[in-house]
Amino acid sequence: MAVTGLLLLGFVIAHLLGNLCVFGGPDLLNSYAYHLEGLGPLLWAARLGLLILVLLHITTAVQLVLENRKARPVPYQRYKPVETTYAARTMAASGVIVLAFIVYHLLHFTFRVTHPDISHGLDPHGHRDVYRMVVLSFGDPRVAGGYVFAMALLCLHLSHGFKSLFQSMGWNSIRLEPKLAGISRLLALLIFIGYSSIPLAVLLGFVKPAGALS
Ligand code: HEM
């Protein structure tokens, strides 16, 4: 679970850096997407790897939940958590919602079936107009709000996940624990700000559709 989580976190950071190209305008984002597509078989290998990582992460999560249940067959009469955090207690719920987000997100931006009217255009260079698709999508406050909500849950999930991967790998200690907790929270916050800045910048008019740029 820790290893797959760490590799997935690597993807989340790399994907964020790529998406931030939206702030550089249509040419930058569209040429980034074009070059990514140009990787051909390498891109397909990465996609397959990502799919395997997600499936392994889910399988180990289900195993963990079942083991935890088996370890405590009789539920607490009165549950008053002392040592745990909200993020830790809601890992399964935040994980399921992030998974639902990923399914929606793939239908939205990869398979382009949720907004077909704005998702299939080409830019003046003949590249797929990813910029137009992203910016017009987030012009709808329901879509932008849904993304910000999903990013908040993703980061709640990461704020506990990153810290606990050190625990699982045996890299934690009493001395390191508070530092790791702080680094985890900071990393999750930075990822939240980075991703949410995209729908919010569109919604607030800082990032505009290409025709409205001049
Ligand atoms: C504001 C937030 C986000 C934006 C604007 C965004 C944007 C995009 C875009 C434009 C694509 C399609 C790229 C293309 O076809 O060229 C894409 C694909 C994808 N996104 Fe995101 N994304 C966001 C958040 C996330 C998050 C948080 C995750 C994972 C937790 C994620 C996972 C993926 C995956 C797995 C793909 C498919 C990659 C592929 O087919 O190669 N995205 N995203």
C-alpha cells in the first residue's frame, strides 16, 4: 500500500506540474499535451502502469479494512478517538470519493464524453485544444466546485497517506513523527492549492478562453 501510494503521489505531482501549463496560455498547454501524446507506446506503458498501481492500491486498502474489522469483531460501545486524526479515520471514505472523481475525470478529459461539445476541437496549430476544453469546462461553477471539493478530499487523503507510508516502511520514529506530520500536511496543502488554483482561476476570470485573451 505504501509503495503504490508513493508512486501514485509521484503521478499526482507530475500531473499537477503539467496542468499548471494552463497559466502559460493555450499554446503552452496544448503543445505539452501534444508532446505527451507523441510519446506513443511509452505513454501507453505509463497508463498501464498507473492502472496497475491504482488496482493494487485499492486491493491492499480493502485487505487492510477487512483485517482491521477482524481485529475488532465487537464494535466499541462508545468511540472517542484519542490518538487518531480526522484524515486517518476517513481514509476509506476519502479514497472511495477520490476514486469516483477519477472515473468522472477520465470521462471528462480523457474519453471526453461528459462535455463532447467543447472537447474535440483543434487549435490553430492543428493540436488538440486541451486549453479550450479545460477553460470552458471550469467556466461552469458546478464543475469547478466539484473539482475543488474532490481536490480537498484528495489532499485530506494524502495528508494522512504520506505520513503513514513512512510508518509502514519502518522509516518513522518518535523523534521524526511530529516533523513528518507537518511535512505531510504542508505537501497536501501545496497540492490542494496547486490543483484548485486552476478551476478557481478560470471561475474568477484570471484564465480566459483563447478568443477572449487579447
Ligand atoms: C484541476 C485539476 C485537474 C486538471 C485541470 C486535470 C486535467 C487533465 C487533463 C486535461 C487530462 C487529459 C490530458 C490529455 O488528454 O492530454 C487529464 C488526464 C488525467 N488526469 Fe487529470 N487533471 C486534474 C486533476 C487530476 C487528479 C487530482 C488526478 C488523480 C488523482 C488526475 C488524474 C488523471 C489521469 C489518470 C488522467 C489520464 C492520463 C492519461 O490518459 O494519460 N487528474 N487531466
